[in-house]
Amino acid sequence: IGVNIDYESFGQTNGMMMVSATGTAVIIDRP
């Protein structure tokens, strides 16, 4: 659903996306 937005923002918010992905991964890793 948010693939288009993420894909477009990937170039602009490259660092933000990485941070968000890392944070989400940590949350998922630790239930």
C-alpha cells in the first residue's frame, strides 16, 4: 500500500527510511 510513497521517498528520506527500518526491525525482533 505504502510502497509507492516509500519508493519515492527512498531517494529523499534515505537516512530516515534506514532508521525507521532499523527501529521497526528491533521492535519486531523484541516482542
